[in-house]
Amino acid sequence: MKPSLQNRFFNAIALVFASFTAALSAQIVVSGETNNDTGFTVSSTDLLQTNLVSTTDNISVNTTENNAIGGSVALLNNGSFGAAGASGGICINGGSVTYDLNTPGASPGYDISAVNVYTGWNDDGRDGQNYTVSYSTVVNPGTFIDIATATQDGAGKFESTSITQGTAPNLLATGVKAIRITFNGQENGGVGYKEIDVIGSTPVPTPRNLTWSNGATTDAWNTTDANWTGFIWDNARPDHAIFGSTGGTVNLATITAGSVNIGNTGSNFTSVTLTGGSLSASSLTVQGFANNGGNYGSNPTLSLDADVTISGDAAVGRANLAVTSGKITANRIISAPASADWGRLVVSGGTLTASNGVDGSVNTTATFAIDLNGGELRTPSIRVADREQDPNNSAWLTFNGGTLKATGANNADFITTYGGGQNTFVASGGAIIDTNGFNIGVPVNLLDAGGGGGLTKQGAGALTLSGSYSYTGATLVESGTLALTTATLSDTAVVDIASSAVLNLPVGSNDTVADFLINGVSQGSGTWNSANTGGRITGGSLVVPAADPFQAWIDPFNVDPETAEGDPDNDGIANLVEYVLQGGDPSASNPGILPTLNASGLDFVFTFNRRAAATGTTQVFQYSADLGASPWIELAIPGGAGVSVSDLGSGIEQVQITVSKGTNTKLFGRLKVTQP
């Protein structure tokens, strides 16, 4: 028989004060809810579902009711309220149940924010709740401390109570190892308990500032070796990493860090290489000595040879950040705030992604250089210095074989400069720009840095060059559109356009180049435009002059001057004559290639060997009886009187000129070579 309503305690909210730890002594709130008809929604992700190790069952049950209905203590943490009746519950008369949570190793235990208890029966005679919650800690697992006692007996068949903390930090307990529910005197000799939820989480430990000393001499950044001035790294905090006087190659495990700081303004750090494994950090700062300048070779360097993810910015000042391999991601690459000038980013391998750009002008428009020597830099924009002073005080963007890939969105100012001119430089490795489906503009100049580097346009979308471009290497358009606002490509350059790509020139312009190719196949000399290239060229025209075989022959010798009249080897033989004669070499003196004379018979016989491939010239033989006023008689080669040409094979021809002696006792002869 259930007690009368007048004897029930069914306040909607009851306040209970309990002192459970010195740190968390505050107001405890016990709230309740009744439900006449249906059950409650319970948690299936609380600690008793996800972090339970074992259960100690010391409860006593109402055997009459429990035997009839069924159920065991395991049902109290199965994540289900069950049917809206007595089935699946346990009719508990007293005792306790203890839940041991998994706290392996150096775990600090759990923060507990709420305990929720649910009861219900076929009628409202076994729904009232009366229990006490206590806990033990990781430090003292054998001692239990009471948190609060809850009582609830409403008018419905189903009851819910929740014990929470009413004031900050809103935790019932910290460092918890186990939770115990003690069942006090129950109404009618037993109450049908259906579910217990313990809500909590593992606390985040306070990060430490740890300095790398390699004290364990393993060169390993892991979570087992005491390489941090006697400490072991803790991924769970995560700790903050500091590198200074101890550097070298550091082998990564799988590391999670807070901030990573390499060096400081007070002195130079010892260069560091992070290799293998992976590193995830909130920020990265690479800072050299405040007196460092633009002599980047002597400034300290952080080299990344691993997978590194920086959720914030990577900042560089008076030092070098070098990406050599792996996948590197950061919010931005910027200049460091402490002493920003003379930062330098070098990409020579791997993939570096700057999600929100590379900007050296952050923090007082610092002098900042970028070298793209290999690998790939992915970014929505670049803002870089252009300071052209002396070799030790210069900073600019140098393209030298690395790929610059656009990300994010269309950007007409994809590359901008500050602090001087509007120049970037193309070295021997060339500039490779992948528009990656976007339309981007480069309003700065692409100047030749020596070595004959060119420009390769990759990816769908359009690349518009609105600055000047004096690079001398080839221009390759592999896909998408390359738009040039001025028709000023180098006259010695080659232009190669893939069959699906487009080169857009200024309307009506004519730009002279050395050769024009489609898919690597030379189209020969002529004027090339949309009419005869299948739309590969639009706007203007490329003009390819007829080939000069002499220039093609002399270019590989790399001599100065390369003119027909020049004689850089000072052997008295002009370059054009060396071009014709067998064995001609404008870089080495070789007078033995000149025509020879045989005067032993009745005739003067002059003989020399020439290259059949030496086309584009006019050759005549001139002779005279003296070097004075007598006229020089010319004989065309071939076709002149006494001139014979015979094939010696292997591209060599022998030329003989026979002149009768007559009354002459001497004769002067010379070979004259001209270009039309």
C-alpha cells in the first residue's frame, strides 16, 4: 500500500549542499521530474557506456518482485530505459553498486558533471528514489567521498533525478576513479531502478613549457624518452615545445603540441631538422637573433622533412623555414612578430599548403624572401618583399623549379610585392604556376635571373601576366589559358602550347619568338595566330623568322661575340668561315682547317674540306698574282672555272680550285664566305 500524498516528498527541485572536495565545494543541485505515462530518454554515450571497467554489485533486491519481473544490475548501465513498465528494471531494497572507470597509466581521472538516475514500475508504488552518490579518486581509490543524496517521489509512474553543480566550475568532482550509488531506505520494500547515467569527461591537463635538450640522447621526439630537460612529452596536454641551443636532426613519432617555438631574438638557435612521423601544433614560430640580416646562408634554419599540421600561423623572422619533404599545412606563412625582418621561406620538396596565404608584410612590412626550388606551394595569395640591394641585403620571390598552385578563389592580385619594386625573378629551374581551375593575375614582373629559366602554365583556368617578363626560357602552356598583356616574349624563346590550351596575346600584336610548337611539334617559320593554329593562339600573332643555320651552329659554343665577323678564339679565322670549314670551332684556335696549296705541277691547286650542312652562305675563291693593285679574280663554289666539289661522306665535301700557273711564279688565294 502506498503512503498518502501528504507524506510524499515531490518538490520539483530540491537543493542539497554537500562538501565533497576543497576545490569543488559549492552548491549542488538535485532536480527531479515525474512522468505519468511514458519512459525517459537516457544517454547511450555516458561514462558507464564508454569508459566502464568493472561493476561491484552489493545491492539487495525485493526477491518477490524481482523474481516476478526479472532484471539484473547490468541493466542499470545498458543505455536504455526499456519498456514503459516494470520489465527490465531491478526492484532494489538497499545496498550499493560501484562502477570502476578506466584510468590507465598516468590518467588524471575524470571530471564528473552530472549523475542521472531513472526509476519506474507498473504503478506509482515503486517509483520513489532515495540514494546517495559518492566517488573515489585516482590518487586515493579506496576512499569514497559523498557528493549528494537525492530523494524524489512524484505522482507519476516514472521518476528522473539529476545531480549537478550549480556554480562554476560546474563539476561535481575531479580526478574520479569510481562512482558509487548507495540505495537508502526504499518505499514499499523496493523501488524499480531502470538506468544510471554518469556524465563526464577526461580533463585536459595543463600544458607545460618544455625545452628540448635531447637528454636521453635518442634524438627522438616521442612520448617515452625524457629528452625535454628531464621530462617526457605528453600529447594529451598538449605541451609547448621550445628549441634553442640544442638542435640537429629530431626524429618525430606521432606528436601533438601546443605552440612550437624555435629560437628567440637574444641569440641564434642551432639549426633543427624535424624528420619522420608527424607533428600537429597550434602555432609555429621560427625566430633568429635580432641582429641577423639578409645573409640567409648564415642565418639559422628549421627544416621540415615530415608531415606537419599547424592550425594557426607559421611565423619566420631573421631565420629560414625550409620545407624539404612531407605534407606541411598552416593557416598562413607570415613574418614573426618579435623581430620580423629577413625571414625566408624555402620550398625544395614536399607540399606546403598555406590555407590563407603567404604574407611577409605582416608585422611592420618586414623584409621577407621566398625561394621556390622544388616541391609545391599551395596558397590563395603571395605577398613578398622586393628589396634589391647587395647580395647580403636582398629579398624577393625566386622561381626555380617549384610549383606554385592557386587555391581558394579567383584572384587578380595573386602575387603582390612591397618595400621596393615590383619584381620577381625566374632562375634556371623556371616558374611553374598551376591555376588549379581559378582565374588569377600576376601584376608583378617576371625577370630573368640567369640560367635560361622559362614559364610553365598548368591547370584549368586563366593566368594573366600584366607585368613585364624578361625571362629567356621557353613558355609552355600545358592547359587552361595564359594571357599576356604585352607582346614582349624573348626573341630567343620557344613557345609550346598543348592541343587543349590557349595563349592569348594583345589584340593585333605581333610577338617574335625563336620557335612555335603545338604539343611539342615545331610548326616552323611563319606568322601564327587563331586562323592557322586551331584557336591555340588568340588576340595577336606569334612570328617565327626563318631559321638561321649559322646561329644554330654557333649557339652551343657559347662564345662572345657570336657574330659572323667575330673571332673569339683569335686564330684569324672569322666565325662564318669556321662555320663552313670542317673542324671549325670558334672557341678554340685551329688554323689547320684553312685551304692548303699544292704548287708542284703546272697548276696551283688549292684544297679544303667543308661541311655540307653549312647552308645559308655564299662561297667564292679569290686569287691574285700579288697583294698589290692587281685585281682579285673570283671563282664561284661550285660552278667556277677549275672548281670541283667531291663528296667524302659523313657530310663532308672536298673542294679543289685549280689555277694554271702560266707565267706566274706565285699566286695568292683566299676563301670568302658571306651570308645573303
